[in-house]
Amino acid sequence: MAALKLGMVGGGQGAFIGGVHRMAARLDGCFDLVAGALSSDPERAHASAAELGIDAERSYANFHDMAKAEAARADGIDAVSIVTPNHLHGPIAEAFLAHDISVICDKPMTATWAQAQSLAAAAKASQGHFFLTHNYTGYPMIRQARQMVADGVLGDIRFIEANYLQDWLSEAPSADNKQALWRLDAAQSGGGAIGDIGTHAHNLACFVSGRHATALSATLSSHVPGRSVDDDARVTLQLSCGARAHIWVSQVAIGNENNLTLALYGSQGALRWAQENPNVLWLSEWGKAPQAITRGSGAANSAAAAVTRIPAGHPEGYLEAFATLYREAADVITSQHRPPHTLGVQAGLDGMRFVDACQRSSRNGAAWIELP
């Protein structure tokens, strides 16, 4: 498959996630970055483009100009990657979808539920595709776990524990910490920890279990004086299978770096996985000794093998998981098939419905909120 032409909005000098998306996009040779509006500051945008080898004529001062110009070019981009603060995801995506250019968007889908609904309508009307990069779903052992649940290895799911713990916002950030400042601004982020990492925990629990939430109860709190968004959240989900999921996300849990864990407990067995050691999945079957299933080993199933690149014993992790989603997006764009719901608009809507319901529940004393 020839490499598709990729543009990027955001992700200029000093941006973390932009670099991650660029590495992921080119890892499997699926995309070439050829255009960008890499910063809201035109001077920084053009300097960033020059560093990345983007031709000056395809470095744009804003995303509106970029969408219009690239759509008019015979060699225009096939897709755009959006790596900006959350409140810009919707307007940028809609601008490119209006020109039938596919969108690969960092999570969450938008900053608000209303923005998500508008974006979903734009995606439905477009010939382009919309993809959302919940990157942890790309890990081989997560694909392994999802397939094992679907195959009934655990029996009936009884309960799920999904925790995502960090400590990097345990105190007020410095004035030059851009990554922290926009996340702590409700107007830009739409919410704190619940939107930034809570959407990952929710998405992972639903992705692996194959279930969706029908109701939730949430308590969101903030532990740093003057902070206007949540930095810690405790959520209970009622799932479509009758089971419950418990989610704890925190960005003020001192001693945790990027501690995302998932455990599923069924009537016949359990699975446990930790993102900081992602190549191992623990299976515990009733009456048997726990078994460590490693990526690339003989115990790995076809779902894991399909997204495994290197032999057993060689670490494969965060960037490769991201690259898996870019490869799957490229396959959809090339084949013109609809994106799977786990990668497309529905995953984005589910995430924003989750955030909105958590915020409403917390404002009302952890009241149960029904989810359609």
C-alpha cells in the first residue's frame, strides 16, 4: 500500500502528543506528513514545519486556510491528524470533513457533549472518515484480552476494575507548563482528569469487555487550592451485561507515573493487565495456577498476533500501539470501508457521553445517571 498523505493541526514546537502521532503515523509506512498548521502562532507554525521538512507552501497559518487549500490541490492530503487542546477538536474536524478529508483525532472527541454531537453530524454528512485514537486499545495484550472475553474464557463477566493513576498535577503547575495549563482550563479541556484520562479507563473497560455502560454514579473532586476542574474521580458503571465496573482516575496520586490497569472478573476466570508492563496479560482460571501470557509467545492468540511486530521478549509498547490505530485508519481510508465502532465516531460519542454524565452525577451528589 502506497503511503497516504497526512496533514497535522497542532503539534508544533514543544508539543508532546504531536510528536507521538507523527512517529506512530510513519512507523508502518502508512502515512507521509506533507502539510500542517502546527501552531496558532504563525511564526512558530512555519518554524515547526521547516524543522519537520514540510514545504513552506504547505505550512499554513490556520486550519481553515489549510482545509480549503489542501482540498483544492490535486495532491492534497488524504487525512489530517488533530493534536490540539480539546475545545478545538470539533471545529477543526468539521472544517476538514466539510471537504471530505478524513480526520484522525486525539482523544477525547471534543470538550463538550454538544460539540461531540455537532461533530458526529458533520462526520455523517462527509465522504471522509473520522477516527479517534484511544491508543491503549492498540496493545497486543489488550486485543488478546478482548478476544478471550468474546470467546467466553472468563464465563459471565461479574465486575471490572479500571484505574488510571498519575501524580504530575499534584501541585499547581508553573506558568510555562503549557501541557498542564490547558488541561486545567475548563474552557479548553472541558473537564480535568475525567476527560483527560478517565475517558481512557472507560474506553478500555468497554473495549475489552465488549459491553457498554447503561448508567453511572460519579464523584469528581479537586485537591489543589484554586483548581477549577477535577483532578480525582471515582465512578461506578452499570454495564449492559448486568455487571458493574469501578473506575478510579487521579492525577494527584503521588507515586504513580502512568499507572493504567485493567482487571476483569468472571464466573470462570479473571484477566489482569498493567500498561506499565504491557507485554504481559495474567489469566487466572478457577482452580488453576495463574498464567502469564506474554506478547509474541505461543499462548498469544490471533488477535494479539495481528498487531504484533517484533519477536517475543523484545518490548513493544506505547508508540507501536498508537501506530496500530494509524495502520487501521489507513486500511479503512484505502478500502473505503466504515471504521469499526471502536475506532470511529461512536467511540467518541460514548466517551463524551461518559464525561458529561459523570459531571452531572457529581454535581448532584453522585446521583445515578441513565445512559441511552
